[in-house]
Amino acid sequence: MNKDKVAETYEIEADQRDWLAEMAKEYNLRNPSKALRVLLDFAIEDGDRAEIFEKIRCTRC
């Protein structure tokens, strides 16, 4: 796995930020950024792209 982390800025909703922080705490991850990387790695390696991106789950749209 590539260890070349880069700093990026993305917009997320406050409740999404809170959820990442909660998951980091619950699973003893270093920080919410690590929780996000776990989600991204799962989506990249094991996720079904159609399931993820074709079924839009925007609860704020």
C-alpha cells in the first residue's frame, strides 16, 4: 500500500465529520483522517462502484 499521504481539503457536512471522529474513537484509530482513509481503502479494494456511486444516498439534496 502506498504510504505517500498528501494533505487535501474537502467539504463534508458537520455530522459526517462527527461520525468520522466517533468511528476513530470507537475503533482506536489515530484520528478522523485515518477513519476516512479506511473507508476509502475499502471502497477502492472491496467496494462495488455501482453500489456506491449509482445509488446516490444524498440525504441533503
